[in-house]
Amino acid sequence: MEWRNTIVDGPQVLEAPIESIEFSHVSFRYTDEDPLILNDISFKVITPETLAIVGVNGSGKSTLIKLLLRMYEPTNGVILINGEDIKIFSIESLRSQFSVYFQGMLNFPTSLRENFTIGDRRICDKLAQNDFTDTERQELDERILLALKACNTSDILARAILGLDHPVSRLFDATGLELSAGQNQKLAIARALFRDHSSLILDEPTASLDAETEFTIWQMIRQKKEEKLIILVTQKLTNLQMADKIILIERGRILESGSYKELLMNNGKFSELYCYQQNNVGSS
């Protein structure tokens, strides 16, 4: 099969904060021979709304986010930011508007501090040139520690005897922190929360976390929702009261959409999945 999803970098810089995101009749398949992964998807979300995209594995949730970030291009339809086709914007400026956590996202075998600053060219350059004042460095470290503590990482910090200078992983340093799957996830989510971009995307942010950490992270998301456009991609339906809009995707199509209360009252697929999850948790 021939892959023909060519991505052309746009000429314009997206400088204004994100005020709205709209998918208009968007469909996607990898090649002409493949079945549609997404089929005629349409919705709009406006800052500071929180949108939850829900559905079982394989329904197309993460693909939708990858289209928004221009990892793929739609087969049909258009994606708009602030009313403009995202194809007109440079990919770098588009992605710089989003703080993103993808399920399974890797951390870097560098220091804890560098794990947070590695995506910010300005901060990286200033750190490399030792161009930070003591006050600026202290403010940076306080922001990093705030994000770490918001993700219940006391277990990580307790082992980091060098503080934020402590290396993550033993790939290059025998004293580096070897983290569990849950700890790696907490660190990656903290990094997304640290980056103060105009929109926040979290793909299955609590999939492998303990109940205490999950509660802490949901609290942090609630604090962010008053100022940002947030997109949550999740299979868990029991913490979505905070979402302004919910779309349920099944086999690449939007099956249901509405508020949390509306979808529960409709007694449709969302209500069915919600009841199943509630009963499953209660019986475990």
C-alpha cells in the first residue's frame, strides 16, 4: 500500500491564543485501500470550554488529536483554529499552542529540570548559556516543583537527592532514577501541566495511576479549566462532570454528544458504559 498523507508546512505563524477549535466533516484513512478510521466528524469547542472525547479502544479518539496536531492530514473535511484552516499555519507555531500528554509518552534521560525545559528553546538556550539570574532560576524551579507536586510525585522527589539536577534513567548515569510505569506517567503529565500554552490536551491521563494520584490530577485539571481550552481523551467516564461538552466516538463516528447530565439521562451508549464502569469498580 502507498502512503499518501503528505504534510505541507504552512506559511503563517499562529501567534494569537486559541479561541476556538472546529472539526468540520472530517474523515481520515491511511490509504485509499484502508477503511475509514474517522468518518464525518464535526464539533466545535470554544475557550475556556473543556471537551471530553470518549470511547473504547480503537474508536479513533487519539487519531482525532493527531489530526489536530498535524501528525496526519484529513482525508476529507477541514480543521479550523480561530476560524482558519490549520493548514495555513506553520506546524511549529501550531503545536506551540498546545501542552500535550499522550498515553505512553516517554521521559528523557536527562535531569528532572531538563525534562521540563527541553521543549522550550528560549529556556534551553538561557540555561546552556548560564544566562538566568538567581531570581529567574528560582522562579523556574518553583514552577517545576509546583507541577511535580500537583501530580503527587513525592515518591520521585524523595529519591532525587540532587533535587531537580538529578538525572532520570540510568542510561547515561548510574545514579539516575529508575521509574515505574506509574511514576513515568506522573512525570510526563507534570511536564504537560508545566507548559503554559493556550490549550491543554490529555490523552488517557489517569490510565495507570493509583486513586490518590488520579484525584490530585483531576483537581489540577479543574484549576486549569477556567483559563484554557482543554481536550480530554479517555475511556473513564466517572470523572467527567467537569466537562462542558462530551462526544462519544464509536467506530470512527460521533455516536452521541452533549453534557454529562444530558448523556446520562439519554440512556444511550454513554449511560450504558458509565453504568458498566460504576458496577465494575464497585465489584472489584
